[in-house]
Amino acid sequence: MSQMTEVKDDIKRNCLLCDTILRPGNMSLEHIIPNALGGRLKSSNLICEKCNSECGDGCDAKLANDFNPFANLLGIKRDRGQPPAITGMMSGRQVYMNTKGEVELVKPDFQKETVGDSVKFKIAESSRPRLEAMLRRLAAKYPINAEEALKQAQTEHLGDYVTFDLQIGGRETFRAIVKMAYLFFKHKHPLNKIVGEDALVSFIRGGRDYKSAYFFFPRSEIVKRNHGDIYHVLAVKSFPKEKLLVAFIDLFSVMSFVITLSEDFTEDLEGYYLFDLVKQKELQSVDISFPLVTKKLLDDIFNKLVFPADSFKKRLASFLSLAQTQKQFDAILEKAIHSVFDRSPVGTTITAQMVNEFVNEIMIGLAPIRPMRPMV
């Protein structure tokens, strides 16, 4: 069996998607896993600037949008910019959640009630600066004391949970997935020709359908994870007896895909790339176990197109518990330190009372976290 090895980027190539000769003037740095998803694996010898731009604005943008909730919950940092806030619902209200996990109302609740000659307002707003601005605007028109109204503002719970619409899939998403699998193989094994490349490239460029890519959840994960691990996995494995070359992609340790790269591949070959999203580094040595793949199994997957909902729910629940718990605990710890210790001069002796206050702050924070809203 031959293990795929990374090849230097100084090999002269043509663009894999349009066959243009790659030169310094048209080369581009391609993130094989989109940077919006936290991808770090990249190469400048795969596709030209034009193809990179077209895919970036098209199928890659759709994939990034699909996985934006995962990127936000992990606080993924991009090379340029930040993921946009997620729009969701909380207790019947539309809210935003930013990359810090903070929740704000998309728009304030504003009620105006006229009682005789007087006017009464009830405002619910999750941002104090926006609330102050709103009160100043009202004070310019009505006899309202904005400062006094702010002092009397009450803080109440918005709700317990934020719910989001999670929609992953469709033609554009699978174009990005097939592109990822194809470019990964070519990045690691550029000199190996595969039968069926024309169909792959046509689909990636928006041409005819490619019905050899779908969601796939093997009975056991390809990479064995410890509790708290969240990975991106790219893997390629050949099955010579079946003449298959298959790619597996696992994103955020939640969503898995299987892609047939060739149905006429007899070389014995395998390779993988694994990126730890928590530790933010590539892992060189991992315990990897490929499932046994046959043409019959792939035919069943691609023809029946049955989404493995139960497996997905388990993986999603695991991801959410890890992402939320770590982020919330870090925030709670930082707040407790600031509240109890940072207010004391340097060199202050730590007292039993300070320790008790610190523990109490953490315990309060670990109670079910409910975003608050000021009321006037």
C-alpha cells in the first residue's frame, strides 16, 4: 500500500478546473478546506485566480453559510473578517448570536400606549447603547427623562434556548464538497491520473450533476476521538478489489460526506489530513480506521439518498455540548477573576472570603445561562 505524501508546491501545473497554465500572474492561494470553516490546509498550485474567485463566490460561500453556526459556536477566526452573526429564535423573538456567543434582539420590542392625555412606552432591548439612543430620541419628542428611565430599567430573561435553522446540503454545497475532495487528492498526489476526472471537474464548475457524493455515517468514525475533540478530516482510500477510489470528509466532527473519485482505480493507496479545531493545529499521527466500502454500499447511499438522522443528531448534540461548555466556562472563569481578584491591588493577600466569593461567582455562572434584556 502506498501512503499519500505531501508534494512541494513548486511543481508546475495547469489549473485543475480550467486547464490554464498556472503562472505568477494568475496563481492563487486556495484553502482546500475553506478558511471560513477554520481551514488551514492550502496550496497555490491547484487552481487559478479566476476559478478560485468563482468558487469562492459560489459553492464555497454556500458551504460556509451552511456551517456558519458551527464556526460561530467555536469562535473560528478567519484570515480576513469574521463569520457573520447567526440569526435564530429565542422565546418567539428573532435574535442574533455573535462569535462570542452573545445574544441580542434583532430589533427591539416597542409598545406605545395612550392613556388620556399621557403616553406610555414599554421597550425591550438587549443592547444598552441602543436603548440609550432610543430613549434620547423619545426624549426629544416627549417629556421623558432618559437618565431616570435608564435607572429604573429592569433586567429580565429573554429565554432559555436559542434555536436556529440548520440547512446543510443541496447542489452548491455538494459542489464545494466534491471540490474539496478532488483538490485534496491532487494536492497530496498530483501526478496520479484518475479515471472520471472530467465528470468531477464538470460538476465542480457547475456543469452536469455528479451523483456520487452524499452524506455518509459509517458505524464507527474514521478517526477515533477523545472527549472534547472536534476535528476536520479529509481522507482518501482506495479499494482495489472494487476498483474504487473514495474520499471521506468530516467537518466539525458532525457532518460526514463520502465521494467516489473513481470507479476504475486499482492502485493500493490511502492518506488523510486531520485538523484539531480546539487546539488549532494539524495532527500528524492519529488512530484512523477506514470503513469497508463496496460498490453495492455506495450504490445504496447514492440511489436511496437516506439521510442518517439519528447519527447526525448524536454527533450534533456532542458538538454543541463541547462547544458551548468550553466557551461558557472560559467566559465564566474570566468574569469571576475580574470580579473578585482584579479589583484588588497587586500583592493583596488572598483571603478565605475572596476565595468564597470567587467560587460563588463561578457557581452562579454555571447555572443555566439566560441572556437578559433591560426593560423601561
